[in-house]
Amino acid sequence: MLQKNNLLGLTREELQDYLISLNEKPYRGLQIFEWIHNKGVIDFDSMSNLGKDLIAKLNLNSIIEVPEVINVSTSSEGTKKFLLKLDNDSFIEMVIIPEKKRQTLCISSQAGCALQCTFCATGYHGFKRNLTSSEIISQLWLANYYEDNPEKISNVVFMGMGEPLMNTMNVLKTIQIMQDQKCYSLSKRRITLSTSGIVPEIEAITGKTDVSLAISLHASNDDLRNKIVPINKKYPIKNLLSSSKKYLDSLNSKSYITIEYILINDVNDSIEDASNLVNLLSDLKCKINLIPFNPFPESDYERSTDEKVEAFKDYLIKHNFIATVRVTRGDEIDGACGQLVGKLINPIGSKKLKNKQIAAQNLH
């Protein structure tokens, strides 16, 4: 059976080209694009300005399909976690974080993750596959239209399941749709792409996109980062920061890199760690987002105490860095940073490294 085209993940230009391939006028592609992303309509029969013949042709050759919503969990502060079922029995999760002046969507780019960062539940449960552009953009579509949300998404962060820069082509296509003035019209400052440090891909996207870049650093030296972010063995900190500077240089002078730093008790949260971080980042225009570790069952890590978190932040501020502490949202529904697993099963058997082991191996 011939597989039908899922039009959800096509850019405006691709959709117009597709209509041309059906011997239709390209403006019909724009009409469909606006129906899907501006009006939340994914049923061809409800697109009233297309005409019966075109609708019949579209139904024969195409689909507009979003993942099945299996469950929606809501925390006491209003954070919502969606469990979505893809084909082949893969599952992903996305999280909507409501705030006074914005609605932020934490979006997934892969089912699972292959990087095995030791502080992250997603990596512990392994990798299944990359998401298509349709599956990535469908998360934004669902966030806006599944429950007829009166507060549309204003900010998107690629901080859900997976490493975005191991699925670069589909992520960039999705960003193009998000930024399109004919649909979501999200500005570059309202989209943040977070990476654990796939250096060649950071260099590959330089000049191809202008969204905010966040680096999941989490350590101030290679010895420690090799243990908690294993991809560092392939792309060490020096190379990572060099590629980040090149990306930053391609943007305007008001831009900066966000450094994400998870604080794990007795692993990377000492004042010595803060001092090393200050020295490491002295030449990078950045702000530092401190994230208290969010526990998950497979890890014996512990969250840094409030006193350590404040002392770490204060040290950075005293040394002229912009430093903030991310407010934990959604942890009661396992929707906080590092807790998304999408009900993936059959862990890949990676060695469970306890926080005391890593602390003992830290060379400080």
C-alpha cells in the first residue's frame, strides 16, 4: 500500500510544491498551511475554501496526522505533561509550563536518547528513534489546539526527550515552521535549542538558524564531564565552547549563550566548582541557568541543598555573571528537567553510576 504524505511537517514552500505536484495552484498549499497551523484544522473536509475536487484528491494522497494523546497529567501549579503514542509503539512526552506572561512548551525531538547522561531518566531508558518533522511540530499543534487552549504557546524549548542535534534536519525544518509568519510566528528569542554538545552539528547549523542556543554543560572540567555527560569524551569542553562562540558570532551583538548547569549534591556543586566555571566561561558571552537535580528512580543522585544552590549562584553573580536558578516545575508529575521517559521500556543496561562513585572520582 502506498504511504500517504503527512502534510503536518511540511514547510510552507514544501506544501506549495506538493500542491503543484498534484497539478494544483501553489496558493492552495498556503491555504492548507494556514488551516493546519493557524486554525488548528486537520480534516480536509472542514477546509471550506478548497473545493470538493481538491479535497477528494487530498484525501486520496495525503493525511494530516498527530500522535495519539494517551494521558495528560496536571501538577498543582498548572504544569501539564502529555504522553503521546507514535507509530511502532514508541512514546514521547511534552510539557506545557504556564507562567504569567508566557506559555512555554518543552518539546521532544527523539523517542528516548542515546547520550546516557547520568542525571537524566530519558538517557537511562535508551534510544528508539528520531522523530519526524511532523511528530515534532505536532507537539506545538497539540499544545495549542488539543484542548482548545485559550493561551497559545509563546515560547518553545527543545529540552524534552532526546538530543536535538542528533536529529538536526527535522529539528531545523520544524523551527522554520515555528518561525513562519503565516502560522506560529515565533521569534528567534522565543525558541531555544538545547544541546549536550554535538560539536559538528553546532557548526553545521551556524548561519542556518538564529534561535537561542543553550549548552548543557553541567561540569567545569573534562574529567568530571566525561563521567556525567559521556559525549564529552568525543567532543571535549574546549571544542564545545569554541563552536558555541562561532554560533554566537553569527548572531547579533545582543545575543548570548545559555549555559545549563544541573547541581548535584557533592558532585559538581562546590564553591571550587563555581570558581572553575567562572574561569572556564570568562571569554563567553553567556548567562548561567542553574538547575537543581530532579530525582528519578534509577538514580542515587541527590539534589543540592538550597544553601549550596544559593552559594553557587551568589559566587557567579559576584564574579559578574548573570546567574539564575530554574524554578522546578512539574516534578510531582515527573515532568521536570531530566524526568521525561515516555514510558519507554527495556533499559539499555547502561551502568548505574551512583553519585558517591562519581564524587570519589572527581579530581577536585
